[in-house]
Amino acid sequence: MAPTDQRHEQALKLFLDARPELRDTLDHLNPLLAQVKGETAAQYREERLHEAFEAEAEDQGLFAWELTLLLTAATPEEYQEQQMEVHREVAEMAHMSWLDYCDLYGLES
């Protein structure tokens, strides 16, 4: 598993550990719903967990990757460093200058 995948799995675990009501809901999903979708119960449960995670990120005004970093960073400074690192990678992939990217997304360069 890649480090990013490991970080996301850790974030999902922390997210779920902090929400016992969600865990209970996920533990009692109707297996017929999974069957209708052609998934195993575990696959269906995992999909619902990811949906809840993404909804929480959206509720906080974040992307899911940002919530992953927020939950797994040791300090707020580490979170900000990692967040900026990802933004730099996205700017490079978009072939945008860092200054233009920062202007577009309201980031401080």
C-alpha cells in the first residue's frame, strides 16, 4: 500500500472511531442492498464509509484529501505543509505557475 493510501486508511479509521453511531449504522447495513449492487457486504460497507467521509469533508468546506491530511497530521503546521505540498503538485500537473495557482485558489504564496 502506498503511503498516501495508508494515510487515507488511517484517516478513515480515526474518522470512524470518532463516530460510534456511524460505525453502528455501517455494522447493520442491509446485506440485500449490497447484493442488489453486485457487491459484497464488505464492499458496500466500505463504499458507505467513503461517502460519509466525503460528506464530512464537504460539510467542513474541505476536499476529502484535505480531511485525510487534517486527521493524520501530527500538528497544524504539518497539516499546512502537507496541504501546500499537494497544492504545488496540482499546480504542476495543471501546468500553472505557482503564483497563478495561488491567485486562483486564494492561497498565500
